[in-house]
Amino acid sequence: MLITQNQPPAPIFPKEAIYEQLERIFSHSSFATSDILKRFLSFVVDETLAGHSNTIKEYTIGTQVLNKAIDFTPQHDAIVRIHAGRLRRALNHYYKSTANGDPVYIAIPKGSYVPVFTPPEAAVNEDDDRHHDVFTLHSKKHVVLAVIPFSHFESDPLRIAFAHGLGVQLSTELSHQNFSMVSYFTMSRIAKKIVDIREIAPAVGAHFVFTGDIQYQEDNCRVNIQLINADTNQQLWGEAYQRKFNPVNVFGLQDLIVRKVIAAVAKPCTIDEKPARISMATVA
């Protein structure tokens, strides 16, 4: 059966008003640090205003916006859908967090990549049901988390093993908290190829990521861990754990830090809040 999709109505605003709205959107924190989202939204708006909305497809976005090769196959690569989800959430976040009386509401309806332009009073809130204003470790399975391997500058095998083991254990324990985890093995491979967190998270479809680093000074160890909203790049929580490090307490130290991380971030954290203050916690 052939399914046809109705084209959205023609814009009721002059092009100048729509492009002015784009400039307001791009100055917001949800877009200011994401060239991909700006390119994505600019492309679909340009094509729509030029009367080419019927050519806005997953393939054209992949090849013309995301620089995919001409043999790009959307059925086997979800990168366009991942960024489209990010774009919808970023637009929703923009309109929910600003009160500037913007005259144009730009949205990308689910099931389409063609933008629609409406007055704010006629807009329909299309929040992605996988995204929530309140984040908690007791969220549902459709919230996807990832642990990026902790950075360090060590050549000592034991210290390298500690960093790797901490990431594996944190990822494992988080998977027991009733939501989806990107496998740590996958994250380890991707982190070797991509260094920008703004590209790592969408590459695996993660909504939130844990990242950080490990520092050593003589027999002291400090572990810095942050929780990042992948859509806004906002740090929601951060903590530093410090303790003596020796071969005898490696497993115990991993266990203790992971338990403290789970306990700390289980408290709801509102995305619209300013980033949490990073505090120093000496692990007892």
C-alpha cells in the first residue's frame, strides 16, 4: 500500500521574519555550540522557503548536511534520525526557556524533516517523549545514557586498568537502574575516533553522558566525574573524589566511587537549572 504524506502549508510569514527568527534561535545556548544543529535547521528552512520541501529526505540531509558519502544508506545508518531528534528537543527547549515574545514558532513535526512555521499561539508542543525536564536515575528505559572512558595521562598498567575498570563498572551499575545504556565497549571504540563530546553522544543516540578524568600525584588519586545533557551540552552535575591509591584497594575504590555516583545523581536534577557546583569529596 502506498502511503502519501500531506505537505505542510506554505509559510504565512515573510522570509525575512523567518530568517530573523533563525538568528534568535541560533544565539540560544541549545544551538550556539552545535554547528550540526544549526546546519540541519538552516538547510531544511532554506529548502522549504525555496519551494523544495518535497526533496527534504533523510538521504539528502545525510549527504548535504552531515557530509555522508553518496553511498549513504539511511536504512543502515540512523545518524539523520538521531540528529533530527536532537533538533526537535533543542527547538522545544528554546521555546520553553525563552519569553521574548518571538513572532514565529519553528517546529519539525515527528515523521517529517520539513519545518512548519506558525504563530506561537497556534504551536503544538511536540516534546520528544524520550526527553524529560527532570533527569533522575529512576527514569524509564527509553532514556539512553553512556559513559565516555575517563581521560588520563598514565602509562602504568595498574592505573590504566583502574580507569578502564571504573568506566566499565559505572556503566554496568547504571544499566541496573532501569534505563538503557550504550555499551562501554562501543563507547571505548568511538572515543578513540571522536574527541568532541558534541559528536560522540549523537553518534550513539545518548541523551546524557558521564565523562571525566583521573589524576594521580604520587600515591594520591583524584577522580573527576561530570554528567552532561547531550542536547544542550549543559553540565547537570559534577563531583571530584580523592583518596590514597595503591594496588590493594583498587577494587574497593572502584566500588566506593560508583556507589557514591549512583547515590548523588539519583536526586532529580532540573535541566533548566544552572550547572551544579563541582564539589570536592574525599572518599572515606
